[in-house]
Amino acid sequence: MAIKFGTDGWRGIIGDDFVFANVEIVTQSIADYMMEKDIAGRGVVLAHDTRFMTERFADLVASVFLANHIKVYRPQGPVPTPLAAFSVRELGSGGAVMLTASHNPYQYNGIKYIPEYGGPAFVKITSRIEELIDKNMERAGSKGIKKVDPSLSKDMVVEIDTRSSYVEHLHQIIDFDKIGQAGLKVVLDPMYGAGGELMALALQEAGVDFCCIHDHRDVLFGGGLPDPSEQNLGDLKVKMKEVGADIGVSLDGDGDRFGVIDSRGVYLKPNELIALFLYYLTAIKGFKKGKAVRTVATTHFIDAIAQGQGIQVEETPVGFKYICEKMLEDGVIIGGEESGGLSVQGHIPEKDGILADLLAIEVTAEFRQPLSWLLNKLYLKYGHFYNQRLDIEVSQERKRFLLKRLRTHAPKSCLGLPVVKITDLDGLKIELEGGHWFLIRPSGTEPLVRAYVEARDKGLLGRLKDYTLDIVLKY
């Protein structure tokens, strides 16, 4: 069975493809990559979330690194991905291995390699690791992967705790005093994941009156998904109403994605929050040096606000690694993607749900109003942006044919509106006169086409969805 890295690491079903033997092979391949790049001597951070048997898998990962004479820096207990990425920079390590399947169902686990720059691995890095995996598959079949018992190499395993340093770092970005002085009531839902303890520590630092739900470990995630999208946050809404909260915030299983509900019970989509945060950072906090970076699937609401604030916008393929690349190269005020990934200037180049949730609380403290109030103010100024994502099942053959057909026979008009721009940065994006657009992007791993549509008029959104669906299935 081939082991491939997706947009954010390798993931598999526990007991099926995510098994000890494969974890050994992937770990050895990461160790080989680190030795190739001469960064193995800096050691590796080894972290994990709250999933089933994840400590056992982490012990195995440690044993492979130790057999390669690579020092292991290990937090005690589950930690979120943003803290693992921060720890890489804080310690100057050669990278981190994070055992997580993020917001996937409880049956899954995964391995994410975070290189020495503290963000997602670029394609060239994961491609090289995949090549090494193929070689180590053969090696494992004949000789096996060498391991060393961590208990016999205690001098090479260093216990770390970077939580306080992470919160101290956040003071450079988040106004803790403003949050504390606002007297807000906050409800936190970490969804049984790894981010709850660190988020609670940050809220305590700010002096916030808060309470938590789903903040204990449950490897089944309460029977649901550790995904902070609206359909999974019903319990958060109930608790907010019960305590009269000003805002409710949530995190996914490894704390790198966010979900926010305001005091009116309104769930704000990541598309809306990223645009709102851009406005707040530029108009209120005075961030002016740099640009906004968004993926090709993310709302153009960001572009409208950026134009109003006199800053540029750059578009990337889907995946936070592409935003990370821009954050390392250029001055970026905010980088975000519609799936709930966000980071800002001065922070790690990795998506961070804890940062995003704190930023949402700070905006609420600034205006002393629900976030939907500010959002509506922005809509009055810049106009509305209605958007939706569609996951459409198609055959692999249809998937291969579709983009080829669209690239050679792209429509010149849609719904009576002329096409003004076609982009093939990632899939095919067709922009129409009036600021409407749709993106067709086949999945790299599943028999799916993901379609994203955005319209400036609510009535047009439904027609654009139908049109896009017809193209995917019939064009």
C-alpha cells in the first residue's frame, strides 16, 4: 500500500494502514530527510493530540529517531499543532513530528512533519520524504527498521514545556489587557481535542471569565467530528445561552482550526472572520506593511477590504503550506483559507486556531458588540459576498476528463454574464463580471470534485451553484 502525504501530512485508519510498521517507515524516512539536509543534529520535537493509542505511536516514533541518534524533545501529554510548530522555532530544532489527524473522524490518525521553519512542509519536502518511504518499504521488508527503547536513552529524550513561552509570544499580537478589561463572558469548546488546555491558559492570562465544555479527553470525540463547523457546535450554542456568554470559541482536534459564535447565536464562517480580522488588523490595529494572502478557494470579500485599506492581495493554491511559503518570503499581514486556517504577521507560519479565537475575542472586546454587528457594517460598506462549497461525487474517469475539457473549452459567459478571468492555479477558477466566481477543483485522493461558488447577490448564488453542478456532471 502506497503512503502519500496529502495537503497536510499522511493520514490513515488506525489498524488498517495507520499501523506500527507503517509509522516506523514514515518516521525513518523523515529521519533520513533530516540527515540529508544536515538538520538532524538540532533534534526533533515529538508531539501528539488526544487520539486513540497516540502515546504508543509516539513512543515508537521516538524509538526510531533515537536509533538514528536524533535527540527527541517531547512535551508531556497532548498538545496542539500550533504549539508543536512554535516549539520548533523556540528550541531551534530541525523540525517536529506531530501525530494527528486534525478534524478527521476518530478512526483516523496521521503524521505531520513540520520542518525547521515552523510551518507546513512544502511539496518538494513531502515529495522527497515519499521517495524515501518507497526505499524504506524495501528496507523494512528485508532488514526491518532499527529502533532503540526510549527508556534506555534518557539523555537523548528531553522533556519540554513551551506553553508559557507561547502565551508570552501571543502578547506581541493579541491585546490581553483589552480583552481582560472588557469583562466578557466566554465559553470554550475544544471538542475533546488537544488545544483546550493551552487556550484556557491564554484566557486565564487575559483574566477572562470563561467556562468550558468538551474539555476532557475522549478518543471518540463524543461520537462526532472534532471539526468546529456550524453543524457540530450545537452544544456550544446551548451553553452560551445558559451562561449569557458574549462569545463562544471552539477548536478542532489538534487546535489549528477555529469556530466562533457571537452573542446573537450567529456562527461566523472562516471566510467572514478572515475578512473581518483583516479589517480589524489594518483599520484598528494599524497593520499596513504587507499584504493579505488567501487561497484560490477563499472569499473575495478579503480583496474588497484590502482594496479599501490600500493593501495588495495574493492568491495561492489550496493548502496552508502555500500561504506559509508567502509568509516566509514576504511581509504578510494575514494569511487565510476558507477551511479555517489562519495566521498573522509576527506569528508562526502555521495555521493557529488558538490565535484566531483570541483575535475574535479581542475584536468583540474592542467594539463591545456581537461580531455579526461588525460584519453587517462591513457588508454595508463593501457589499455582500455569499459563498458555498460543494463536494460532488464523480468517477475517476470523469474527474480526469473534466479539467481537460474545461481548459480547452472554457465557457465565455455564464448565466448571461461574461467571463472576465480564468485561472488554473489549482483546478479551474472562472470569474464573472460583477464579482461572482466559481472554482472547480478535483480531489487528489478521492472520487470527488470540490466546487466553490461565490456571488454578490443571494439569489444568484443558487443559480450559480446549479450551473456549477451541471458543469461538473454534464459538461
